[in-house]
Amino acid sequence: MKLYLVLVVFTAVVTFVLTWAVWRLSLRFKLYPGIRERDVHKTPTPRLGGVAMFLGIAAAFLASTQHSFFAIIWANPAPVLAVLSATFVIVVVGVLDDLWDLDWMIKLGAQFLAAAIIAFFGQFQIYSLPFGGLWIGSSWMSFTLTVFAIVIVMNAVNFIDGLDGLVAGVCLIANGVFFAYSYLLVRDFGTSTYFNVASFLAAVMVGACIGFLPLNWTPAKIFMGDSGALMLGLLMATSAIAITGVLNPAAIAPDTLGRSQLLGAFIPILLPIVVVLLPLADFGLAVIRRMAAGKSPFSPDRKHLHHRMLDMGHSDRDAVLIFYAWTAVVSFSFLLMYIGTQQEWPGDYLLGAGFGVLGVAACLVVTFLPSRRRARAVPLEEPA
């Protein structure tokens, strides 16, 4: 654990220094686009923060080769190199889009290419589904499902990138919870190379988000852009698949087990999905909304969840903090349920479920309170 913490601090420091450098260079050479209609900010701001985050993560990968604790990750370097290669591809395309606004078909093609590199060369694939321990019989079906899962998560994370500090903070919380989960899973179900890669990826993403957030907090000096958001989505999907894709609930909890043990068997499958539930919800609503209007599912608009919260009367900062709260409540409640079922706490999963119910109730109150206050503030019209 100590070495993981050192890795987080190292990645955070390197990312912060590089983010500051990229920000200064972007201002000097005017490497920033104009204001778009859907943008919330009013001042042209550099969007190349993803470059600094990628270099910080790459530095963490390089540093890990120098310590024996991470040797098992590099025992078979092909999966790790595939992840780095795919990340490089998506960052390059993201930078080009941040500077010149590429056609959405080009970006989507690059996303499928990056996902295919990980699924084919990296050997991270979904081999089972959390429905009665259903194993995927065809290798091509496993490959296809993995590619689509990575692309969906990439776009889901990218879709919520609309407010200062939103993606960096949400991903910081989600990956922090995921790291704790993957670390505990290694302890509870045994160690494997994939599990170590998952924990490693979560740790370096936590560090990258910590290092980037100070310059991205409102009022942001620099944005991570598509290069950063797509990269985080790619790595989050990869780390989740590294664990979720090889777990079989039927093997962990046969039919003879009770309800709490069965829940404990399925939570390891569900928790990696839960930590990106908010981005996935926004992504799904956006696709349905745009296709219903006869538009491309990737055509930009100003109707994302964070835009709706601004329209409800929240300030930029309040909307971001509420997103943080939702992410923390949902992910922590599932993590507590998992810990409860494994540690045989009194009530097993009830502590986590109770935390989730109370947390969701509190989040609902703070989410809808501004609209009620604004409604009371609007004076009634005089009767004619």
C-alpha cells in the first residue's frame, strides 16, 4: 500500500508541474480555440491539459520499472505496452480535435482503434457476464464486446466534461474507490497479474487527477480537453475489464449460498460499472435525446446533466460539488456493501445500503433545492 501511495504522489507532482508548463506554453503560442455556443466559460482557455496528464501517467509507468514491487506487471510487458500505445493514439487524436475540431467519425474511428489495440494486443477482454455466470463462448464475441465497452466508457466520461473540475474530480473519486475495491479484491480472492494492473492503473489515474485539478478548479486556467477525458475513460474501462471480465459469479457463489453471499459475489462485477454510473447515465440520455431528434448521437448540444443543473439555478461550483457527491455516495455505498459481505459484518450489506439510501436522499435535496428557491423567488403575475 505504501508504494501505491508513493506512486500516487509521484504521478500527482509530475502531472502538476507538466500541467503548469503546458498552460504557460499554450498561452504563449495561443494554442486555444475560440468560445463555442455550448461552452460555459467566457474566456478562451487552453484545452491541452490531457497532454500533461498523459505524460504524468507515462512517467509513472516508467518509474514502476525501477522497483521490484511492480515487477509482476512487467513480467509480460505486452498488455502494459498495448495500454500505453492505445492511450497515445487517443491522446494524439484528442489533441487534434481540441485544436481543430475533427469530424466525429474520425474521432469515433480512433476510439475503436485504441479499444481494439487493448482488446487484441493487451489481452484484456470480457470473458463472462454477470447474468448467472454466463461465459462468452466465442473469442470474437468477447473481443467485440470488450471494444464496444471501452468506447462507450470513453464517450461517457468525455460527455460530462463541461464544467471546471468536473471530470477530474469525478474520476478522482471513482478511481479512488475503484483502487480500494481492487486492492481488497486481491486480498479476498487471490493475486493475479491482471488485478495488479487494475490497481496500478487506478492509482496513476488518481495521481494524475490530483495533479491536474488545482489548475482546472474554477476558474480554470486549463482544460483537459478530449485528449484527457477520452484517456481517462479508456484507462478506467481497461482497469475495470481487467477484473470484471474474468470474474465468474457462479464460481464465487454457487446456488447453495445465501442472499448476502450471492450479493457479495455480484458486487465485484457491478462495482466497476457503478463508479462510472453518472457518466454512463448522461451518455445514454444524450444518445437517446439526439437520435430521437434525428441527429447523430455524437452531435454536440447544451442539454447534458451539468447544463440542466445550471439551468435549475446552481452555480458552476455548486453543480460540480453535487456531481462529486452523487459519485461518492453511489460508489462508496457499493464498496461498503462489498466489504460488509466479505468481512461478515453484522447486517452484511445493510450498512452500505443504508449509507446509499441516506446519501441519495441528501443528494436529491441539494440537487432540486435551487429550482424550488427560484420558483418561490419569481413574483406571481397580477390578476387581470
